[in-house]
Amino acid sequence: MDVLITGANRGIGKALFKAFASRPNHTVIAGVRDPGSESSKVLQSLTFGRGSRAILVKIDSASEADFPKAVETLRSQYSVEKLDLVIANAGISKYFGKASVTPVQEMMDHFTINAVGPLLLFQATSSLLSASPAPKFVTISSGAGSIGGMDKLPVENTAYGSSKTALNFITRRIHFENSHLIAFSINPGWLQTELRARECQRLRLRWKMA
């Protein structure tokens, strides 16, 4: 099985990478901003299942050019001919504020990484997904993106929440427009990750990293 995960060097992405890498006969591809960083290189030293291998490619979700370059690298340098599963995990949450005061740049930043990035990832990997007999494209969403559930999450997160709402829409469009694959979003819930720890600091909530 051939799997590509963005944001694979920390948090949810790293946990997913470890889970797939531990299985036999898997090619697990980590899309990371800096393949040379320590947090990225440590992925190569994890325990792998029999016949499994790891590949690190540069994918910065803020760089439109990185997506097609990464796919070309997979084809030319690693002979990757298909992708069975692509997980758009990379994301940001770095600002909290009411809609009335949310800076436009914060909206742009969150939409670029959280919504446009996964779309670019799908566009770049669609040909490799098409080569799989049962391809799946998965995006990591959030309860913050739920319009119907907004009253149950009293957090001033206009930039982050709306970017996840857009992600949900894009993911559904991908699913309905491509009969050969399954696309869906997952809400992993509130997990103990570095991203969530930083959010808690901004919201002045008590948080203890495991």
C-alpha cells in the first residue's frame, strides 16, 4: 500500500505515519516543509514493518509549486507509480478573534494552508490516485468547521473555523466529482498535540502535554 501524509513530522501526521510504517509492505511518504530538519529525519529511524519503506518529500502547503514538484520527485527518484491513500493533514491555527477584528491576512493565511493546500495536494496527486484500484483522499478537518455546531463551540475562531468549513466543502466536491475514488473529512477531536497546546496558551486554558 502506498500512502502520502502531509504534515507528517509532528502531531496527528506523525502518529499516522508511525501507524502505517509499522505495517508490512507499505510505502509511507511524509510530506514535510523541511526534509532536513531533525523532526523530519527522525521518521527514518522509526520501526518499520517487513518490506515497508519511508520517503520524505518537501511539501510546504504555502508553496503552490511544491505539490507538483513532490509528485515528480516521487515518480522520477522513487519509482512511485500509484497512491492508494492521500491524507491532507498539514494545517495551522494561529489566531483567535471575533469576525469584527480578524485581520484579512489571518484569513488568507488560514485559507491558504487549511483549504487551498489540500486542494492543490489533490490536484497534484490525482493521477497517482487514479492508478490505484481503490484510492482514497482524506482531509483532517475540525468541529470548528461545523456551521450547525457553531453554538456548541463558543470560541472566537473566524479564520480557522471558516477555513475548515471551506475544506469540508472542497472535500465533498472532490468526492462527488470523482467516481473512481472516495474522499472524506475526519474530525479527530481535541487531541494533545503541539498545535493544540499552543492554542490553549492563546486561550489561556490549562493544558499538560503528555
